[in-house]
Amino acid sequence: MKPDLTLAGLTAIKHTFTLPLDYAKPDGKQIQVFARELSSPENSSKALPFIVFFQGGPGFGAIRPAANGGWIKRALKEYRVLLLDQRGTGLSTPVNHISLAHLNSEQQAEYLTHFRADNIIRDAEAIREKLCPGEKWSILGQSFGGFCVLKYLNDAPSGLSEAYITGGLPSLTRHADDVYRATYKRVLAKNEDFFTRFSDTQHLVSRLAKHISQNEVRIATGERLTVEMLQLLGINIGMEQGPESVYYLLEQALIETEAGTRVNPLFLAHFCQLLDFNTNPIFALLHESIYCQQSASNWSAQRVRAQYDEFNYEDGKQFLFTGEMVYPWFFEQFTNLKPLKHAANLLATKEDWSGLYDLDTLANNSVPVAAAIYSEDMFVEMNYSLETTKQVGKLKYWLTSEYEHNGIRMDGEHILDRLIALNRGEKLR
């Protein structure tokens, strides 16, 4: 534990925990897991209970707040907030091509199997016993963080007093193929919305796609800009304010010079900032595994895409963006993923993933759970979330069309306040 300091007007304490990589071998290799504790100045001396935040992803460190606002502001009224850098992310022992370079591909793949939700929850429980032994705490999960919340309810409910989920209530049983079929349909709808709203964008992006197909153009991180890479910008059109970001970027993509049409260096720099695959490799390596229970994903998003010819770009054909999908070509085109290509294939074909959820355990859950489900969510299918509401005991939900997937980032104070009221019986929906 590091001394208190002030961040964003809040009292902050840094915690670093030494924990087993593999809990089946507690005396084996150890890793570091980082968490940042926040409290409001007026409450910093009070023994308030903790609420732990599970970040979306997988593979992203917890948020770094710049102000006392959003859901954190609401939470700090009655909790100490613990922002957990899930194993492999943030200030925890990192996972990337450099940290894994000393291992061969088989060893890399085996190492990475320890970075799913099951071990994230084991880490959280170990941290709870160190920070507040014998006490329960509350948890909040956004997107993949919601998957972690369900895993916590499944594996270690005795450590929890209440749970909250935003945009992250997954199916308990469906195969990754089912998830991606639903996701591609959502992405098609978001494309239609985007190109209707920004009527000149189809022309802009089609010109750009044709240009990069015929000319070698490299983005700021050195990779060649390909059409399939350009399509990845679609992950942003399912976010609040994301369509605007994509539009403004495309608006400045091409410039006319004395030598002819060229791609704007400004576009090439900003393009990299909207994609995280080089900087957050766990997402590419393990994203499909979050749906795997005793089965392999076998590059599910790539296989299912074959059913949707609309996404295969050809000159003269309508350009479409893709969404939250991981493809095997990532490990051929993104510089920092190339060294992990074989490990990625081993993970994609791994068939003996452990189960994630026990239906009987969750049906008999006794921990109060409140979930925000976004009806237009491009990332977590609403219909599958509604299926899950019927399979988890003590779960109440709020179904709304008011927000996109990142609603908690846009209006977190209101969303968390409503979920707290829902959990405590102050609201019915």
C-alpha cells in the first residue's frame, strides 16, 4: 500500500498485491495485481464499505478518473471505490509481446489461459481478504466487467453484499457462434443508422477504401492500412458520441496535393487512437474465450462472417464497418500481435476451456443484483441479456433505449443511482 495522495480532488491509495498466476499452484509463479482505492475527502477517514469496479474488455485497465464525476461521484457517497486493474492490464503484471517474448508459443498460450474471468475473480477474493478480511463488498461491472460480476456470483457469492451490471449481462449457455450471429445483425443496423445520419460518409469511406486498396499507405504505428483494418472503426459506431468521432475522422481522410490524392497524415495518426489492438493484446487473444465453455471458438467471428457477404468489400459495393470482432488476420497485420500469432491459434482451437457458469448456483443466487440492459446495445445482445434475467435469482433489471453500450461513461451518476434504487426496492424498473 502506498501513502494517500490526491487525484481529481479525491483521496487515492495505491495497492499492489502479489498473487498466484495459477491458483492450483499457489506456491508457483506469482504476478502483481494493482488496484486504486478512492474516497471522497469528507469520507476518507470513515470505514465505508468497498465497491469494486470491473472494467470492460477483456484486457483493459481500470479507468483513470480525471474528476469526481459520473458513477464514481455517486458511489463515493456511500462507498470506498476500488478500481481493479485486472490481471495482465494497467499497472498489474503486463501481458504483451515483450513480456511474453521469453516463452515459446505453447508456453505463451498456456500462460494466457490463466487470464479469464475465473482467475480475475480469484484475484478479487484474495484482495478482499487482504483489504477487508471477513467483510463483504459490493461490485460493479461494465460490459465484460458484467461477465466478471456473474462469475463472482457463481464462484464466490459469500463475499458479496450486492452487485451491479451495466451493458454486460451475457448469455449463460450460448455458443460464441450464436453471439456473433446476433452481433453482426446489430452491426448491420448500426451501419444503416450511421450512413443515413451522415449522408456523405459512404462516398468518403468508399473513396478511401479504393485508394488504400490501390496504394500502400501506412498508419502512424507502421502497419499498412488495409480495407479490413479500416472496417474496424465500426467498433466506435456502437458507442455514444462514437459515430461523430468516426465521421470527423473520415471527413479529413483524403487530401489533394500537387502529386494527386493522398491520405492525410492527421487521419493516419488519429486512426491509431481509435483502435486498441496493438496496446491491449489480451482483447485480441482472449476475447472469444469469454464465451467458451468446454468448446473451442475456432475463430468464431471469422467463420460467422462468411454468412454475411455484405461485409466483404468490393469496389463499387457499399462499404460496411464491422464491430466488436476479433479476426485471425489481426495477428498478421498488427505489429505487436504478430509475435503472438501461433499462441492465438492455439487459444482459438482450445477445446477444454473450463465451464464459466453453473445454472443451479445462479438460479439460487441470494445476492441482490441490478442490471442496466440497453435495448440498442451493439456489443451485448439485449435478447440474450433478457434470457439471463430469468436464470439468475434476485436479479432486477432496467431495460432502456436511452443509452448506447457506454452509457455509464456518459451518464454514470444517474445510471448507478437508479440501479442502487432498484436493488434496494426504491424502484421497480
